[in-house]
Amino acid sequence: MRGRLVGTVAAIALAVAGLGMAGTGVSGATAPTSRPWSAAQVLAAARASHLRGLGRLGRVNASAAGPVPVMTVHDATGDVPDPQGDITAAGFAQNSSQFAFGVEVADPVDPATDPAWQAGGVDLEFALDRNNDGNPDYLVVVVEIDASDIETAVLPFSNPGAGACPGSFAYIAGSGYRATFPNHCLPGGMRFRFEAAMAYSADPNNENPPVDFAPSDSTWSAPLTTVAAPAPSGPAGYWMLGADGRVYGFGNAIAFPGITPHAAAMSGRKDGKGYWIVDTSGHVFAFGTAHNYGGSPGLMPGERITTMSTTKTQAGYWLFSNRGRAFAYGDASSYGDMSGTRLNGPVIASVASAGGHGYYMVASDGGIFGFGDARFYGSTGNLRLRKPVVGISPTPDSKGYWLVGADGGVFSFGDAPFRGSMGNVALNQPVEGIVAYGNGYLMGAADGGVFNFSNRPFVGSLATRAPSAPIIGLAAFAG
């Protein structure tokens, strides 16, 4: 290992801000003006314990095949003394199996023959900020182990001991350098801000080599538009339910004639050809190819139905009350409820588990109640929220879930990837719910606005034509 590496990495880490946003949606908060974290010890330990064992996985002049980074970050020339290490652009790209980071430099040189590379005087890093807090969550590092071997890996910043995920390195003649990885190296999707940093010095023992950052100041670059994978084909769409019982359909989701008085919630069929609506008393109304399996449970004084969820087979459903009671119909099984438990907030949302043998209820204080095979991954019950929680959606693999607040803030638990939120955007009306969609989720607002954080296309909203009553329900499907 190079003796000066720790000093170089510390200099890079203390200045990285995280530039570029991969994914769709609204960009995050203003970039911090200072970078109060250090990666020196983390990367030193990671290199010592992991990278040396990767075994010649990123050789000099490796294949440049794979996604070609889109250079969305541009940096001035001449801000470091050596043009061989002067970054002029940095970028990112992804396809269905790989992702890649790259830099262009003013005077690219071949690491196989360049003296500085051969002597170990070059470092290339990318810092990834996934939760928009100005601190890195992952680091992409390019490290020369010896004169004939360059290795590159993705490291979890806070815990490099969890393991480095190796990739391949390539010199792009006349352009710069690229590091390519399989998609599994970044679990949870490709939404992040990033910044590139490169140190180039003919003296490998230089403890303070010049470091070029792209970009070179503390402002955020424009968001990237790359998504986690090519958008899948097939029918997809979503419905919105108004408080007056009127339904609005978008994409391939069919809205059928009819208005349901005192509507409380809705749930849709997976093929978009029907849906169920329940009113506050528990009467269920089926539309299209959806079948009615019963309803009208016996409710206690002050109790009302607030939410419903269909079974995995779509041959049954559960109704849930504000007091946390669950009522099963059709092929739905009872897995328990919150009967007899004093709740800090009323139950306002529910969803069946992805496995089909359980369900979640969520209360307005963010408390999560899982039954059957619905695993608990955490909640906001111990946090002081700006606005109450209004929705929950599990991931398709049932290994996590998202919660959304009325202000559009999204909370990810388990392996649920954070795709973005509206938490830092002034909304015209509050968000009323969240549903899984594509590789992410949709949020719907009371005024009919729809916010899409997924690889499925946006197919419309009521933003330009106000609904006749506030939106209170959202359902979606994707073939």
C-alpha cells in the first residue's frame, strides 16, 4: 500500500460535496458549504482489509464495454498543475446489468505506461450521497495495488468492513477513465448525488498532492435523469379517489362510472380492469372485474373504516378501522389486529404484505403494526414529525417498506430504496398516500398532484384540472 494514500484520501474526503443526482424526481436540499466528515481511517482500513484480497479484478486497459457515463458534471481546466489529473467532466450511466462512473481529464494518459500511475501516485474517488444529507454513504475507489494491477471497488462509507464490491477499470484513450460495476454493488437503487476527486502526482510519497474535484465548489450540479433500469414495458397506471367518491384513472387504469358516497379508501386490481371502494361504514362497492366479497362489519361507537387492502389472489380483502381492528372477507385470513390496544394515533393506512399472508397497519404517528408474515423493519413512532404519516407501501420483495408524511417526506425501512421525496418542496396541498410502482413509488396529493419516483413513466395527474373534492385514495398497478 502507498504510504501517502491515507493523507490523499483524507484531503479528498474533507472536500467532497456530492454532485449530480441519479434518478427521477425533485432534487434535494442546498449543498452544505462545509464538509465535516473524514474518510481517511475508513478507506485506510478498507484497503488494508479488503481491496488487497480482491485479486487483480480491475486490470489496466480492461475492457471499456458497458454503459457509457453521461458527463453531466463539468469542471474548469487549469485548477490543478498537472493536466494529467485535471478533471474536466464527470458522469454516470447504467443499464440493466451494470453501472459506471467516469471522468474526462485535460491530458489523459495510459496507466500502463505513465510513470505517475506506475509509481502509485494517482488516486480516483467518487463519493455518493444517497439520503441528501451532504455526507457520503458509499465510495467508489480506484486504487493501484502495484505497477500492473489497478483495482476498483464500491465501499459502504460507514462500514467498509461489511465488504468491498469489486468492479473493473478502463483507460479510455483520448478521454479519461472509467469504473464499471454490476448493479448489485449498490443495493437499493441508483438515486444519489456524487462528486469525483482525483489526485495526480509524480511523487508517490507526496502527502499533500494537488486534488481536483468535479465540480470544484460546494454547489450542486443539475440532477441526472438516469433511472435504476430501463423502464419495463406492459400496461401500467393508477387511480385517484376523491372524497366525494369520484374515481379518476390514468394510464391503463380504467375509471368506471359511479360515485360512492362517504368513500374512505380504495384498492385496485393488478390488471387495471377493476377496483374496490369502501365507505366509512364498511360497505364495499366493486367496479369492473372486481368482485364483492362482503362488508358492513359491526363497528363500535366512534369507530369507522379508514382503509382497505386486497389479498394477493385478489379474491378477498381486509377492512381496517381507525381503532386498528381488521375485518377479513373472501379468501382473506385474519392474522390479528390492535383490538384492545390504546393507540397514540388512529390507523389511517394499510397494505397487504408482498408474501400475501399478512398485512401492515400504520397510525398517524408513524407507528407500524405488522401481522402474519408482515415483518417489522422500523417506524417513525419515536420521531417528532413535522406532519403526520399518511401512507405505507411494502417493497415487491417484502424486505422493507416506505412511509410517507403529509408533507411528502419519505422514510425508507429495511431494504426499501430511497428514490426521493417532496419533503423539501412547498406543496399546494398535502400528500395523502404512497403506493409501490415500478422500481419505486408514487405519491398522491389532495389536489390531485402525482409525484413519480420510479422507472415507470408519469401518465398524468389532476394538477391542471382540480378534482371536484379532495383526493383521499390512491391505487396503482404495473404489468
